[in-house]
Amino acid sequence: GNKWLMSLVLTVGVGLLVSACGTGDKPAASGGSSGGGGAAEKVYVVGTDAAYPPFQMMEADKISGHDIDVMNAIAEAAGFKIEWKNTGWDPLFDGLDRGTVDIGISSITIREDRKQKYDFSEPYFEANQLILVPENSPVTKLADLKGKKIGVQAATTGELVVQKAFGNTYEGLKGYDDMPSAIDDFYNGRVDAVVGDDGMIKYYVKKFKDKKFKMIKDDSFEKEYYGIIVKKGNTELLNKINAGLKTIKENGKLQEIYNRYFGNE
Ligand code: ARG
């Protein structure tokens, strides 16, 4: 209840403070001594692209969202400390490679190709792609978008489904660094459609009620599962994350967080 909320506020607050101080190039969790004798407790740096609502977002300068709550709950359940870093999407993976980020949570779909480079936790969320088009659009399936401009976030599964349908060099495909830029271009009519994760697309449909958008699920879209990533071989940390995740699956906390963001669907 209250205690949990307080520690969430504190954790996020401290995390933002730290990332605001420009720790950009310092190795993550370097474990500096904080004085007072005992070894300082390790604080894991969690990277995210806080521009994928309602999973991770910045609201009034505060990082928030489903994945933020999930990761805070996991850390609390497993008894380790974290701080947040809003890295963006591509830099999140670079940060893991370079060691400036220890943990990545960002609606990251568990995929075989990504498993070559990173170790994934057990899944914590089920998703699928959706197509976002204006309500009066004649489009009813992905193939109908042939020849049209499609906005996606670059290097995401949304981009992959479009490439699979229309080829890797499809001219109409516009890859954005972040999802809000794609949504913005769609809102202003610069692209005809956006493809992305269902939870996020539904969020924007609700947000722009006045604009009247509709969502389409194509038969080719496969189930996806989100996982948390660590550097390949960081088994010690991965075990902690999986232990915390197991706890919050069993004690209902994960469901409680789900209901907080998606309960009225
Ligand atoms: N689930 C998709 C993927 O893994 C999109 C994730 C995008 N997340 C974000 N925070 N921008 O490719």
C-alpha cells in the first residue's frame, strides 16, 4: 500500500536525479563506497525509452508507466536497488553493450535474434502488433497499406512486420527514432498509418478521441511477449530479476499493475 508507493516515489525520484546529473559515460553500478564502513550496496541502472505510453513515459518530469511499476516491484520483491535512466530506444541497447546500463525494460519483445546478444527474463506481458488508421480509411488488413506511407519506430517489431509484408526496402516505410514522432506525423497526415504494439496504439486512440482513429489486427501478426534484458552472461542479475518476477506473478502484484493500466479494457 502506502509504503510501497513511497518507496516507488523515492526510487524513481533518486533515479531521475542521478540521470539528470549526466552520468552518461560512467560505467553502471560501479559500486563506489558511500562511507560508513560497510561495502556500498550495488545500485543497478535500468535503462528505458520513456516514450512508449502507457508502458514507459515521462509525466510532469517523472518517469512512470506499467513497465516502470513492474521493474520497481521486481527490485523490491527480490531485494535489490535500481535507478532509472531514460536512454531512448537504440541507446538502451548500446548502453547495455557498453556497460552504462545494467537492465533494460522497455516493452522489449523476446526474439531469437535479440537473444543472440542479450539475456531475457521470463515474459511479463503479452502483446501483438496493431495498425492505426483514420476511422474512415478503407484499410482492413496490412496488405491494403501497399503503396501507402507507414510510420513505425525503427528497429522494433512494428518495423519488422511491415518489412515482412512489403520488403526491406519498401519506400513507404518511415522509421522514427521514437514512437511519439511517428504518432505526430500520423496525426498531422504525413503518414497514412502507424504500426506498433497494441497497448501503445490503444493508448493513443483513447488520447485522441476527437480525431477518430481505428485499429486493425492483421492475421499475420503473431503473439509477442515482453522480457527484461541484461548483458549476455549476467546470470547473477538475471536470476535476481526472474526471482522477483516470479514473486510478483505469484502474489498478484503483476496483475495489480496490469489492472492499473489496462483494467478497464
Ligand atoms: N515491442 C516492440 C519491440 O520490442 C516495441 C518496443 C518499443 N519500446 C519502446 N519503449 N519504444 O520491438
